[in-house]
Amino acid sequence: MASPVSASIPLFLCLLMFQNLNLLCFVMAARTMAPDSKAKPLLLPLRTQKMSTSSLPMSPNKLRFHHNVSLTVSLSVGSPPQNLSLVLDTGSELSWLLCGGSTAAFPSFRPRASSTYSPVPCSSPTCRDRTRDLPIPATCEESTRLCHVALTYADASSSEGTLASDLLRVGESSPLRTVFGCMTSAYSSATGDLYAAGMLGMNRGALSFVSQTATRRFSYCISDRDAAGVLLLGHDTLSFLPLKYTPFVQIALPLPYFDRVAYSVQLEGIRVGRTLLPIPKSALVPDHTGAGQTMVDSGTQFTFLLGDAYSALKQEFQRQTKGVLPVLNEPDFVFQGAFDLCFRLPTGSGAPPKGLPAVVLMFSGAEVAVTEERLLYRVAGERRGRDEVWCFTFGNSDLVPMAAYVIGHHHQQNLWVEYDLEKGRVGFAPVRCDLASQRLGLVL
């Protein structure tokens, strides 16, 4: 989420509209935050959080910011520790917390209640030098002389506040002083009821959680149902997983639309069933401005393709599902502003019909296959007579707009995804999350 085109598009397109608001019981196996520690993995719950939309601070011309994403991790901040839930986001750099007073009704961090809280002044090297990877440079608040940070995303969502540091602790690890944004406002054009208290930035930027904790490898498995999954921070033996790796795409020169600290990989092609889409190679590589990179992002819900690739996929998927999936045929209906291929399915069907063609994202050395229920998403509250509206889970980046391909967490379900910063690569392996957790010795 931390580029001008925003990898994660947080909080507009990383939305999960879980209408039943079922608890998502994910489990996190975390190494201690001290890089040299030999401590065993720690178990932490990851879940969604609900609160009233009327609880967040208002702006007269903006709607409230939302964190409707499934991947949230609980940790503690400050002295004495305050327990908070943060969205886990591999597309963002700066971790940030909503900061409120002692009577705030929404989940927030209370800086005045922490004896170890320290705001970052404008004169600090952290403000001057370590904010270089942020999409918007830090500025100085004239009245307080504190380091001011602002984040904006592709959908006009925004968050702003001041840079600060405090002791952050994951599980039973030793507290580590961590720099984050203490945000006093956060707004979005999205709607929904799921909230967390902030975001845990996991990309490769100087201020990310990964960089500050010297984490060189982490991985996760996202369940396809309301069941337990696993997030592993640090190294572990994963020889039982058939991981296939694809290298990071690195561009040394700064380009206006290329996020150099994202987990960027090279998309080589797309298949629908056995049909390879006729997408020119030139449409899949970054151009001279950096537009066209492909990012793996846990903070975005679905997957987004640039216009030419999206059009080819839409046309072929419709061709192969003709007679099986009745098209909605409402040109003005676009789900979440980017999903314009929608269908009508009988109410109560509960799932798409069997036998839909898989959509396979092809990388150098690895593939990600999107199959069955992950291909369509039911739009809550939308009915047409006796039918419900289901939309294709690949969106058109050009409609957002953003100049990138983004692989969201909905299409990472029942995959083990490993981010290996030591060797500069991302690994994928199809796996059942519950079985993988058992092999790691975790009881979920």
C-alpha cells in the first residue's frame, strides 16, 4: 500500500465484506523480535474486529477509514502495554496506529497512557532520513515541531498524524522500540463495519516492521474458510512444502510509478483452463515510468490486472463459462469500483457451480492457480428477483485507477506464501493450512 499507485490500496480495495462477521481464527507462529534470539515460535491469534461505524472521528467531507481485511495480528504497544489489533499488510511500509484519548470509543492507542511513548521531532534523523521510502515525504508541523506523516491511496483514502516511537511486543517476545505513525485521522470512501486499530507495514522499506525487526524471512497460509491459518515470522524448516520460487523484480533507478520496496515479481502470462491468453509480453513488464509492476500483497483483497490483460481475461472467462454463468448485463454495476464482470446465481446456492475453468497466474519458476470458490464473490445485499449477484474476483486496475498488477490475499488462500528477503524471492506452495500447521507442531 505504500506507493503512489498504492500496492495495497488499503482500505478501499483491501476490503473483506464479511456480512456474518464470523471470527477468523488465524494463528501466528512468531520468532522473538530480537534477531539473535533462539526462542521457540510463539502463537498469537489473528482475527477480524467489529465496531460501530459511528465511533471513528469524522470529517465533514470524507467518510470513515475502514480496515475490512481478514489478516489482523494482535500485539501490545506502550508501557503499560496496550493490546491492539493491526492489519497485516505486505504492501505498506509505515506501521501506524489510530491514536485517541482515554475516552475514545474506537480501538486506538492512547499515547498519554504510555510512559515510554516518544514523538519524533522534525530534527531527528528518523524524520529526515528514514522516511525516504514513503510515497509522500514527511513534513514538519510548525506548531509542534513534530514529524508529520500522511498516507494516501488509490481510492482517495487517507491517514495522517505524527511519527512516534514506543515499545512494541509480539507475544512473549522482548519489547522492541519501534517507529510508527500515530494517526489522528483516517478516512476512506469505503463502507463497512470491520475495524482494527491500525496497520502493520511489512514491505521492505526502511521503517517497515520487517526492517525494524531485522526479519529476513516470513511466511503465511491463509485459510479458505473460517478456520485457523498460520503466519510464521523468521526461519523454520519447511521441507515438507513443495515451494516454488520466483525472484523479486529489482529496478535500481527511481521511477515515478515503481514501488521499489514492494514485493514485486514478474508476471509471465495468464491461462484460463488450458488456454494461454494472448497478452503481449510488453503489457506485463514495467514501462519506462515503472507502471506495470506486479506486487504480492496481503493487504489487498482481490487481484487487479491492467486494462489489456484484464480485457483478455474477461473475454476468455466469459467464453468458457457461457451457458454456466448467466452474465448480470448491467453496465452501470461495478462492484468496489473495479469489478465489472458479474453474474446471476440462484439465491441460496452458497457457492459457484463446479467445473469453472481455473485462472493460472504464471511467473518465472512458479504458478498461482485460482480455482472454484475463489473465482467468484457474492455481493451482499444485491439481489435480482430470485438471484444473487456474484462478481469475478479479478478487477480492472484502470478503473481504480492504479498503474500496477496486484495479487490479493483472496487468491492466496490455501497457499503457503514465503517472503525470502535473504535470497530475494517469493515462494508459493498449494497446501491445506490446517495440515501445514500440524506439520509445524502447531495445534489450531
